[in-house]
Amino acid sequence: MTETKKLDRWPAHHDPPSLLSLPSEILHIIFSTFSLVELANIVLVSKRSQTLVSPYLWHTLKLDSPATVKRFLSDPVQRALIRNAAFVRSLVLPPELYHVFLPHKGYHQYHPSHFANLQSINLPGKYNPRTGQTDRGSLGQDAEDAVSSLFRQNPSLTKVHIERNVGVESLLRMVSEDLPNLEDLDIEACQFGAWTAKVLLQNLPESIKHVAMIVAENEDDDVDNKMDISPTPKKHPALESLDIDLNSTEHEELILLPFLETCPNLKDYSNYTAQLVYNPRIKSILDKLGIEMRSMYNAVLDHNLDATDKEIAAVLSLSSQWTDIRLQGFRRAGPLTLAALLDHGENVVVVDVEGCSSLTSKDLCTILSKCKHLQEFITLEENEPDPITDPYILGTDLIEVKWATKSLKEWSCSIIVTRSRYDGDEAIDVEEAVKCLVLQRQVYRKLAEQTGLTTLRLNRIEAGLMDEIHYQEHCLEISLISGLEALEKLKDLQELDVSLIDHRIGVPELGWMQKHWPNLRRLNGMFGTCLNPMPGAQDWILLFRPAWLSSYEGY
């Protein structure tokens, strides 16, 4: 017995084991799983813990909210930043903090910024919470020069994402001179024409692995005399992924064809659409690289919205690698299109069939039952849902189908639930009213399976005269009594749209949403497009002012 006690004790001449005594390789794995709050608490334990944890705590500075921006402008945080800037590897820098983080212009040169070891930087636009839009206006020459200086001070930069418009000359300088080790470039927010795109692509460093850009169709080019095209194109052996929106078939020969010939190891071309199939030289190169089409939208049929069911199905049959299928406005899409989508859509992530009036409720349910990677399911036109052409799902069909996906992020589809008629507060047919509540609860439970939902849009205008507003009366009530609490697990929900439907969102429902949906930022349909506002609902909104209220103009 005594011997057992001796074995249980830790030897007196050794310190007991602790987390911080583990090898650095093990600590790296452990700390990478901790939240910022947990890391901040560990830092306070001892000087050794501060030394070990600070590189993980300061690895990423994501300054993407007003509260974060305000906190980083305080003196204590500024002093802490100066001490720990060497640990920062990834920076998300909003316009409000340019004056703090970008190099400052001196008499002849830019004074260094705090950072010298950045590997990734994102320059987002300025978000307007009232409109829900992001301003992607021009940086301006002074800011462009400061950003360029920051790039030069961080030769380890491999990933750059610019969500502001940058002048052509500055952009060319950044790409060709300031970022020698660049691997990932996203400049889709920058506006430039075909010739600039050609020059940019040729001058990318050989280390580049991914490029995303948009060629503006009507943008004037003024760089043809400022940077010559080399007679010997630079090779890009590391490039694996290319995402270029050409906006015009006229740019294929000028931009895409010569660049593809310099990319022997390209694995993915995101904007390879059916319209490129008709260019045999481009198709030949992509075939040799083993690249198939991934994106389908109405431009592939030259925006011919009268294309037949057979013609649409023929295009879908051209590839087995579809990830994004957008058939907006193809009103003749029918059983052949559906069959082709299901046969070739094993990897599809986005399905958008708004305006495809020939698709039935059961057709839509079949898509849900077959597409196991689906993340966005859209049948409603974003700005003006059309009661005649936008397809919808019957609640009775929805509850019968087993969804193949568990990763849905956006649901934008009207669900029809037949509601009982009322005389005052009393249901005319009590039995039908009970059946309706049971069906609604079943529908909520089906939606609740998609715990990653961020957008839930349910509105559909009832058929009628198009110059009048018609509300959808046969819909989910969005009330606690109808089973709303089943959606409690949708913690990531950011947008709920109940515009133009006869919902029953009152004070209890608003309080419930405030408690269980912490990330809700938009709730459309509570004011001007609300058919029968529940008593006290709008007073509650104006009194408690939830986060989503800022999305309403004037509030």
C-alpha cells in the first residue's frame, strides 16, 4: 500500500508537468485550436506563457468591425501593437485605420510601418450598415503609394486581396515590382480594361498560384504605351487556379489564349463556361490541361432566355464538374434540364433557378434530394420576386424529401403552406388550422437541419395584377406558436427576409430572435412591406433597437 502511494506522487525534485513544458511542435498544434479569448487568458499566466503565446495571439489582425476599429485606436492597444507587430502575419485593414497602419510619408520617402513579416493582407471596402453595401471606391494616389510602400516592406507577402479600386499604374507597379513572392492575388474590385489585364497577367511573378480579376467591358485603357509586352512571355509554372471574368468574347484571343499557354500546371479555370467551348483553340488548351467547365449561367447561351429545354440540357451535358449552375430566366427549362442537372451536378454548390417557371415543386425537391454539396438554393429573384415565373415549393412536398445536403448556407425559395381563414381571431375551420400548425412545425424542423444557414428568404408575391402589391397569405407564420423555436440552432443566421408575406412576428418572436440569433443583421419585412403588423412589434423594435434595425433607411 505504501509502495502504491510513492508511485502516485510526483518526485519532489521535479516540477509537475504543465502545458507550457510541452515541445513547441505540440504547442503549435494546441494553440492553433484556441480562441483569441483563451489565448489572451493564457498570456496573463506568466512571462513564459506570454513569450510562447504572443505569436499565436497576434498572428491575425482582423479589424473588420466598428468596435474593433475603436479598440485599436486606444493608446494601450497601440502600445501593445508596437511591441507585438513582429508577430503579425495576416492583416485585414479597413480604410478607417489607414492612417495608423500604413507607412507615413516623410520628406523624401515613406517611414516604415509597424509590420515587416506580413504574409497576407486584405484591404476591404468601407461597409455601410444602413444600405448593407460596401463602398469599393478608389484608394487615391497617396493611399496607393502608402500601400505600395507597405508591400515593399513585407517581402514575405504571398496573399493580397484588394477590395478597393486601384489606379492602373499603381496596380502594375505593385504586381511587377513590389510583390516578388506573391502566390494569391484577388483584385476583382479593381476596374481596368483588356490591355491592362494582358499586361498584368504577363508581369505576374513566377511564384503566383491563384489569380482572380474582372476585365471591365467598357473601361478605357491607357497603358499601351507605358509598359511593353515582352516578345517572350514569362512562364507561370506554379499557377494552379485562374478566375478571370472576361465580360466579352472579344477578349478571349487578346488575353486568355496567350496566357493559358504559359500555365502548364493549371488545374482550375473558374470562368470556363460554355461560350468558351466555341473557341476551338482555347478548348484545345483546356482539354490538354484536363479542365472542364464549372460555371453555368444564361450568358453561355448568349442570354437567349427562349432557349429550349433540350438546348439547355445539351449545355449541361458538356461537363461533369459543375459547381455553379445559374439558370435565371430560362422559362422553358424543364424535365430534360432537370435530368441533365442531376446527371452532371454531383459537385454542384449553387443552384439558381429563378424565373424557371416550368420547374415544379417536386422538381425542386428532387434537386434537394440529389445535390449533396449544395450550399445556395435560389428560386426567388433578388429584388422583385415574380409570382408568375419564380418556382416555389409546397410545404407538403418539402417534408417528404430527404435532403442530400447538410451544408446549405442560403435558402431563397418560397414555401407554400395553406393557411386557414379566420373570422376575427377564430379559425373558421379548427381542424384545418391544427393541420396547418402541424405542417409548419414539420417544415421548421426540416429547415433546422441546415444549421449553417446564413440567409433565409421566404417571400413570394401572390399572383395578381403586376402593378399592385400582393401579399403571400399561404406561408409560414414565423411565430412561436407555429414552431419557430425549432430554428434555435441557426446561430449563424444573418438575414431573414419575410417581405410581402403574411407573417405573425410579434413581440415574443422578436425577443426570441434577439436571444437565439446573435448574428442576425438584416430582418426585411417588418415595416413598409408588412401586411398585418402585430400589436406592439414596431414599438418593441424602436425601443430595443436590435442590430438589424440599422438595415432600414431612416432608423
